[in-house]
Amino acid sequence: MSLPNTVRLVDVGPRDGLQNESQPIDVADKVRLVDDLSAAGLSHIEVGSFVSPKWVPQMAGSAQVFAAIQRRSGVSYSALTPNMQGLEAALEAGVREVAVFAAASEAFSQRNINCSIAESIERFAPVLETAQQAGVRVRGYISCVLGCPYQGEVSSEQVAIVARELYAMGCFEISLGDTIGTGTPGKTRALIEQVATHIPREQLAGHFHDTYGQALANIYASLLEGVSVFDSSVAGLGGCPYAKGATGNVATEDVVYLLQGLNINTGIDLPLLVQAGARINGVLGRENGSRVARAMLSAGTHT
């Protein structure tokens, strides 16, 4: 299969990237990050999540962030909404695209959201129904598609079953998440081939963590399988609180550099993206997780 001409990147940094930071982050800094990503050319940004502050305190100000960002035409600003309460809050905040998440691993589902896979999907039914009535698109995430921190191997057949359920319920896109970053290109291709027997490849997305340094290789493998949407996180921010040792999502800067080298269009200005990552790292006081960004910042080629 030939490589796609264009790829859409979904930057999950403002949500997945920041949600595990222990230090409080001002709403203004979150807004600046979203606006920086918009200015860099990202067409899809996951701004926040509407969940209980008890479980994810860092996301408590999502409504204020949505109220303050500079919305650009043609850019999707989405939010994670795991239940009806979250969806109602998102709708009140003017969100036009939301996401729900399920796991491909029973053990992970129990540890993460305290219910079985079947129960989690059942809970989404009213969320999808209400969202569709409101004209709001729903994206579906599946975690642990290439391995689970609690049960180890996860069968591609199980991933396909969950993906089929979410797709049948009305999710316009299914993001396959390698939550602990143990996937390799061969397994990635086999997984996509299995899931694609139920869902069109153009409605699949890849979400790769870089724990074992395989994320870019897995993205290339996915491109060869006809996938052209990928989740990434500016400066490699993020991780998973329920998956010990899992590093952040693959860095958006690194993915853009890879795609540029393949002559695949993303519409993203890499120097502006590097500046966005450098700015939020300055706020957080942490090292940049993007190798491309570190190289460009060191060489002074980010301006």
C-alpha cells in the first residue's frame, strides 16, 4: 500500500500531556499552549477533559480553557468525556467534538475505570446518543491494544471486538492506543489488518507511546497499512497514571519531522511547533521529550 499524501495529527498534549503533571498549571498557560498549537498549524487539538477533579485535578479548569482559547476556523478543539456528566459539561462549554475511551484489556479496564469492558461500553450509549442529537462528533479511544501492564499480551481479536462496538455505536474514528509502548512494527501491522476487517482504515488512528523507542517505527508501519491519522503530544508530554513506567506519547515534533522526510503534508510549521513545546516545558520546568526539538533548539534552527 502506498503512503498517504497527507496526514492529520491530533495533538493531545493539553489533555493527555498535562493531566499527570503534579504541579498546578494556570489556565492561562493551558490556553497559551492551545493557542500556540493552533498557530503552528495543528488542525485537531485535544484541549482538556471533563472528568471529576477528584480523579484528575489537573483537568479541573477545562471549561475556563475552552472559554478563553482563540478558536481558529478549520480547527477541531476536542475534549474527553467519559460519562454523561462530562458530556453535559462539555456541551455547556461549547465543545463540538468529544471522545470516549475503553480498554482492550479487562484487567486494565478494572484498574482504570473500575468496570468491565462491556460495562464501560454500555455506559457510553447515552453519551453517544446525546452527543449525536446535539450534532457533536464522538471519537473512540482504545487503550492497551498492543500490551497491558497487568495481563501482558492482548489479542488483536479482542481489540477488533472493542473497536467494532465503538464504531457501531457511532464513533466516527477509532484511535488504537499502545498505552505502555511495547508494540513493534510487525505486531502493529497485524493489529491494523485485524481491526480493518471491521472498520475502514481511513477511520482508524494510531496512538503510540514511546516507552521502548518504537513509536516512530510503529507510525511508519501504520502508514504502510493505510492509516493517516495519529495522536501525538507536543514535546512528548504525558504518560499514563495506571501504567507504571509508561512514558509520554510520541512527540509531535518528531512525527512531523518523519512525515516531512517522507514528503507527506501535515500543514504544520515545525519551527513554531518547537517554540510551543519549549514554552510549555519552561512553564513545567522539565526537559523536552522531543529529540527533534532538542536538536533544533541546540542548533538554533527553531526560529
